[in-house]
Amino acid sequence: MNGLENDFSNEIMNFISGKNFKAYQVMGAHQVKKNGENGFVFRVWAPKAQQVSLVGEFNQWQQPGLPLHKETAGIWSLFTTQPQTGQLYKYNIKQANGREFFKIDPFAQRFEKRPQDAAILGDLKPHKWHDGLWRGRHKRSNYFERPLNIYEVHASSWKQHTDGTPYTIKDLTRELVPYLKKMNYSHVEFMPLMEHPLGASWGYQLIGYFAFCSYYGTPEDFQDFVEACHAANIGVLVDWVPGHFCRNADTLPYYDGTPTFEYQDYQRADNPGWGTLNFDLAKPAVQSFLISSVMYWLETFHLDGIRVDAVSNMIYLDYGGRPWKPNKDGTNRDLAGWHFLRKLNQEVKAAYPQVLMMAEESTADTKVTGMLADNSLGFDYKWNMGWMNDVLQFFEMDPIYRKDNLNLLTFSWMYRQSENFILPLSHDEVVHGKKSLMHKMWGDRYRQFAQLRTLYTYQMVHPGKKLLFMGSEWGQFLEWKYDHGLEWVDLNDQFNRKMQLFTQTLNEFYLKNRALWEIDDQEKSLEVIDADNTAETVLTFIRHGKRKKDFLVIAMNFTPIERRNFRVGVPYAGSYQEVLNTEMKEFGGTWVRHNDLSRTTKIPFKQYQYSLTTTLPAFGTLILQPQKITLRKQRKFK
């Protein structure tokens, strides 16, 4: 050693052995004072490189630059007083084969704006946070028993300025945070905010795992955004991509001339479907790198959760139809990815127990959520892609065929307890010719909006947490475009404006009714009244909260025919008040007044001794709440 590493030898060895989960404190570039001189210390991992040099604005990018010294286990380091804060830099890597490449600093915390990708010198100063009340409240509560209704956002296409430039995170702090509050969302989830060079990747092909994307602003700006959200009682979630990375030659790929971050086997490293390279998740240093990335975002930005993208790509060797060889057990499970994700969740939960860890995973072959001791991956929530696909298929269908396909809506009831689910209506469903959610709905424009209201209501009353992609809340007709702002001009139309009001009202209804979120993870949260009414294509069921009187009766009509004197079985005698009707005029429907208070009669319906009658609107949903009921346990009919 040259003396530079003495104070950090343990941290560096832990990085190499896969045990340093705050490697950003050691690796990268940091301002230090050494021997009375102020300067920067640089550390980079390039184990097979012949030489690593520092180049940048401080020396007009002239090669060979300032040579780094090779230290323990492939770590190269340098202390120098030459570069100044704010200057750009890269590493000149003389690779194992003797070729020289400029490469980014994998641990850089700031980059210049794309398409350029040099790192910017300068540590992020400690932020004085004022969100202690928010964090303390969530630390003391069980997040499974709290509402979770997520607004999914792509940062640069939510809104754009009149000159076509995208909103920055500062702009979003001024406008998005009040909008989230107005619309009654509990959380906002961003598609990746880490540094990425290509907007068309939507942020899912990363280069800077420790850097807030400079296209959106500065890391300090994002800290201010999170603080503003927490002050408004809104949580902040961010997508993160540990499975694969951008293959631009001057970034992470073959960093020292050999497979460094990627797998040695090119068939495993190559990800042709996405034009990326897969991380070698079995390599301890890569584990340190990736888990440190999550820890950096949680610590630096006080995030409330991380959504891990493309989990299937990490846990199945044959994902996407790529060539593969069975693992040592003879199966298609990618043991490296499986063990990495379990390690990730274990370490995050040990450090931040109240942070939500969410997985985007589309199969049912691996237990994703739950305790690690139960052989799961250890996530808190999994996106229910099956629910999304089934429900959208149903709503795109001509109503004449729906009576034979009601199971598309109810099949998810059968497996709802198999995982802790989030019900997503996400960005993936409104691009690539799939049409917007509103455009998917069957019929003319009036009927499309009526069914969209019922779709969103079904999402809200179905067990599981919720996610809706931006623009869908008012029924934007056009597909989402990553390089254009949303069609806010739609709100000049009364149908879109009333649809937005409906979503706002539905979100508020969800927040206020504990029966819709309090015991989501328990079997008793859902009680089926009638799932067999295929003749009329109507579903009736109950959502329960913890308290006996805390329940809602839901009746959903999926046809264009109004159902008068419609009978619904209920668990207790008494009166029931209509508290939500999706066909009210203020929401874009035709009803000007609610159904009258419904009183039960002792007319049995299926397993219930008591029932009531009401009128179901065409393509509409009613939600009834008990008013005065007798809580005697009734005898159930067989």
C-alpha cells in the first residue's frame, strides 16, 4: 500500500468480498484533506487493468493523465490537488489487452447532461432534513395496514414547458406535489431517476447507479422534492434496475477489458432483448456495488421504497428465450440472481425496516414476498401482472361475451393471498400500440368513460395495493410518449375533466375507508356474495376492515343494461346507504341523485338470511355502507 488506503483497508476488502453496503463512502471521488492539503481522493475497481489514469478538464483531457496506484484486490487510487470542484473527469483505462478507453466513474454522484457522460467533481453536502414527523409515524406503524395508492410518473414527460423543454425536478416540486395532494394519492413512484444516457430507455438502461439524472436537475433538488412530498403526507418510491445495464462502451461494459460487472459467460451476460448486459450477480464486488446503490438512495434521499425492475430476468436462466444451461440442480432457476435478491432484501430491511421493497415479476414459479425464512425472495410487495392482464382483457371485450368470461375478474380472488400484491395499471400498458386505458374500453366515448370508472373502482375495491400511471386519471386518449408531455389540453373537455374528478373522489374514498386497505393481507378481507351471476354479468362482494361494522358492499354491473330491483345478499339486517355511484352526473354519468337508503328484508339470498334491493346503473358500480344494522350473527344457508 502507498498509505492512501490504510484508513479504508477494511472497507475495501469488504467491498471485494461482497460485504460493504456503503461503498460509495470509499469508492468514487471524495474531497479530503491530506498532509495539510485540500484535494480529492479517487478510487475505482478495475482488477485486470494494466493502468488507470485520471483525465479531465483540469488537464484539458490530455493523456496519459494522472496515474492511479494499484492497491488491494484490484482497487486503484489517487490523491491529487489538481482537479477542482465542478470540473469534469473520466478514467483512462489501459485494459488487459493493452487497448485504452475513457470510462466513467461507476461511483460518480453527478454527471454532465446527456448525451455527454463525464462525471462532475463535488461531494453532496449533508442535507438538513425536516421530515422527522413523517418518518417517525411510519416507523411506528405497520405498512401492510396502511393505504398504498401510487401515482406512477415518468419525470420528464409529466409536463413540459411551452417551448418543449421538460419539467425539472424543481418544476415538479412546485406543481406535481400539490397535484398529488389534490388527487389524494398516498405515494408517487418514479420510473428510474438514476443517470441514463438515452431517454428512449425510459430510464431503464442505467450508467450512474449513484447519481440523480442531471437531465432532471441536481441531487439537492431531488432532496427538496422528497421533503416537500413528506410535508404533504406523500411517500416517494423509485424504480431501480439491478439486473442489467447500458452497454455504451465508455460506461460499465468490460470495464477493465475483461468481464468486470457482467458475467464471464457471454450468453449469460448478453441481453439482446433489451440491448443491455446482465450484471454478474454472483460476483461479491458486484453485490457490494448494487446493494450500496440502494443504500445510497435510501440514505441520501429518504426514499420510502424501491421497486426492483425485471426480477424475472434475474431469477430465470431462460428468461426471454435466451440460450441457457440448467443450474447445478438441473432447473432453470438463476441461483446467482435468487441469492442476490434475498441478500439485497435482508440488508435493506436490517438497515431500513420501514422501507417498502417491491418487485416487478410476472411469473408464479417463485415465492417473491414474505419472510426469507419461508424461502421467498423477501420483498414486501409484488406487482400482480396476471390481474392486470386478465382485467384489461375483460374490459376490452364486447359486453355480449363478458358473461362467459366473468372468471377473468374473479380468478385473482383465488390466489390473492399467495403474495402481497400491488395491482398495477402501469406505463407498460399504454405504449407500443397497446392503446391508452381509456382507448381500450369497449364502445363509444360515453361508454368508454363509464367503463373506465368501473375499471378503476374494481382496482380500488379488489384486495391489494394500487398503482395508476400518469394521464390515466383523466382518461387520456393518446398513448403515452416518453418525449412529450401529457395531453393536459384534454381537461378542456368535460368528459376528461369529470373523469379526473371521479379519480380524485375515488382516491379520497379509498383513503377514508379502512375496509379497503386495513387487512388486505388477510383472507377475511374479501367476502363473496355472488360471483356466479353470469346471466346478468354482475359481481357482488364485501370488503372488510378489522372492526365488525367496518365493511362495504360492492355491486358491479359490466353490461349496458340498467338492473332495477336488483337483489343483494347482506350479512346483517338493517339499513345500507349508497356511498359511491360511478354513474353520477358530476363524474360524467347520467344519474342526478343517489339511490334511496336500502333496508333489508328477511328474504334469503344464497348464504344470507337478509337481502336488499337497489338499482344498478348500466356499466356502473355501487358501493353501500351499513348505517343501522343488527350485529347478530346470522345462520348461513347451505
